[in-house]
Amino acid sequence: MELSSLVAIAVVVGFVALAVAATIKLGKKKKGHDEPSRLEGEEAPRAQLGKVESPKAEPIKLASGPTPKKAHAKAEPVLEAPPKEKAEALVIPFPVIPPLKVGLQRTRTEGFVAKLRSLFTGKTLDERLLQDVEDVLISSDMGVKTASLFLDALKSEFTYSGRKDLSDEVMDFLKVKAKEILATQAHGEIKLPLPGKPTVIMVVGVNGTGKTTTIGKLAHYYKTRGLKVLLAAGDTFRAAGSEQLQIWAERVGVDIVSGPDKADPGSVVFDACKKAKEEDYDMLIVDTAGRLHTNVSLVDELKKVHRVMGKVIPQAPHEVLLVLDATMGQNAIRQAQIFREAVNVTGIVLAKLDGTAKGGVCLSIVKDMGLAIRFVGIGEKVNDLRPFDPEEYVTALFE
């Protein structure tokens, strides 16, 4: 073969090889362009699927609505049952009244009881100690008669056994003596119902002793025991006296008879007695003028009101309660003497017993005045008025 032929063949082969290489390279490039387009085509359907799935979430939300409704419907009978049972379990016949011990706390910790305990601790009983005892009793508003009784009993009756500390034995001894003093009167609320209707309670006392508040609490006390109670606003001359009693009447849910300012107290009380009798009330509680007990004209006014009650309702008033402020000590005793002479006081309500260390005044009232203690006030709440229990009083006093 000639050299020119070989060169020609070599050139042809070279061109063919270049053509094949170019074809392969072009194919690879095309393949590279096709793959991204397919990937983008795949992503587009995925995004489209996401959009299609979002409506599927809506039926789920719509379906979730009825679910709580069904749960709530099922829970209703279960939720209603417990409150019903709980309410029935908490029903009580009368309001809860705090113990007398609460009202006597200051007397027990600051008054004559605490002072006597301190006085007798680590001591022997002699004349000098007895003199100190007398000073403590009189300074604690026990009154001369009551103080003398305790002192004489310690001198003539008390014997130290030595089994306990002297202070403990003296307290036990005085506790017995206190019970003996209180046993001379029938304390606590009057026994109801009395023959015939209504029972009339006349309430007297000096302004500032808590008279109006006591009347409101008395009304609440008897109403919660099933009595139909009526109030009479007989203190017509004191500024806002009737209004204050009306507020209490609304608060405890009882009826009230009142007149205009400066009205004749006898007229107001007459109307109240007539209403109580005609409308079948169980109890009528009458407020009266609360001026100074030294004012003769006002004492005469109380006598007049007392007579008016008896004209409408035979034997009324059935009870005359004098409200005394326990914080006044022996001044309260002097008030009791004047009012007793005016309207024949039959019982005492001792207010504000929780605000004083002079709780021993109860013994002086009974010993010096010979009067029964009907109720004691041991707080500001409507339930903080309680019948006086001598046994509970002595136990709480000397505890």
C-alpha cells in the first residue's frame, strides 16, 4: 500500500474518532440537562401533593369539634352529682357559734386569772400574799363584794395540800367558788315558747354599749331557731337610730316597725305590739332610748314605753334585757343599778366580752346585782352572740 493511502486512512480514522468522541460528550451533556428537569418535575408533584393534603387537615379539625361536646355531655351527670351530695352534707340546723373560750382569752392571759397565777407561783400563803391577792381582784373590776368573798374563802376554807403547785391548787379552789356564785341565778336564754304570743323582749342600755347591734344579733339568733321575729325601732330621738336598726332588720331578714324622726316612742311601740299580735309573730324585740342612765326624764320615758306594751299584750314585756359593755367594768354595774330601778331589768346581755381583760365582771354582776346573764357577745359577726353558760364560762376562765 502506498504511503499516501495510509495517510488518507489515518485521517479518516481520526475524523471518525473525533466524531464519536463529540457524540459521546454531547450525549452526556444532554443527559445532565434531562436529570434536573426530572428532579424539578418530581418536586412539583410533591408540592402539589402538599397542597392537596391541606384540605385533609380541615376535616380533622371539623371532626374535633363534636368530640369535646360528647365528652362534656357524658361528664354532665358526673359533675352535677358531687355538689348535690356535698350541699346536703353541709346542711346544719343552727349557725356555728364560736366557743366562749375565745371571748375570755384576754381575761385569761392578761386579767386577774393570769395575775393570780403569777402571784402564787413559787410562794407560800401568808398575810402579805393575801393582801396582794385583794389588790389584784379589786383592780380587775371584780367588785368589792366578790373580791371579799374570794379573799375570805382563801383565809378560812383553803388548805394547801402540797400535791400540786400552790397556784394550781388556788385556781382549782377559786373555780369552785366562782361556780357557787353563778349558781345563784338561772342563766342563759329564757325558755321559749312562753304561753301566748308574741313573746316581748324590751332592750335597754346606754348609747355606745352595743345595744342596737345586740338587738340585730338577737333577731338573727331567734329567727334561725324557727321564730317569726318583729323589731320595733323605739329609739326615735337618736340620730340614725331607726336607720341603723332597719339595716340590721334587712341583714338578718326580719320585719321592723319604725316611725319618723322625733316620733313618740310610745306610739311606735304601740303600733309594733299591735302588728305583732294581729299578724301572729312569735317574738317582738323592742329597742328603746339609749341615753345616759342619770337623765331622769329619759328614765320616765322607759317607764312609759314599758306600760304601753302591757296595755296591748298582757304581761308584756316578758323580758327586760340590759345591754352592758364588758370593757366598762364596775361602771357597767352602776348602770345596771339605775336601769333596774326604772324598768325592772330581768337579765343582762354582756357585749364586747372579747375586747377586754375584765371578764371577771360577770361574777360581780351576779354577786352584786343578783341578775342572770342571758347572752354574751364575743365578736363582731352576727353569730358571735351566745347564751351564757356558767359551766363553760368558769372552765374557760380558769383554764
